[in-house]
Amino acid sequence: MNVIRKIGATLGCLALGAAGTFLTAPAAQADMNACASYLQSQGYSLNYVRIGACYSAEDQDWDQCYHQLQWDGVYFLHAGRACDLGMQ
């Protein structure tokens, strides 16, 4: 009986993990792209700092995103809007 419970629990955890990855991965990628696309549309080139900032927004860390973009020379209004788009 214990073996059956362990197998059931393991399969349940694997199913939940796969479902969570399946449901969240596409939306998260789109948010990062929205942030990066907005920066490009405002005339900024993408570098590792700006891409990292967009990933911070994707992780729901608006302050980190904003401060990274500001530090890298992005105008404050553009930085705020990019981070907003990245969090959606």
C-alpha cells in the first residue's frame, strides 16, 4: 500500500509541475518581449543590462527593472513604461 501511495504522490507532483510550466512559460516570454520591443521602439539598442531588466519585470520586480534601466541610461518615462509592459 505504501508503494502505491508513493507512486501516486510522485505522479501527482510531476503532473502539477508540468501543468505549471505549460501554463506560465508562454505568457512570461511574451512579457519580456513586450518590454524589450518597447525599448527598441523608443530607439534604444538592447544589451545585457536592458534584457536583464526586462526579465526582472517579468519576475514581478518592477523596482529592479526600473533602476537597472535608469542606470543604463534609459529615460525615466521610457523605463517606467517598459517595466509596466514587462509585468503584464
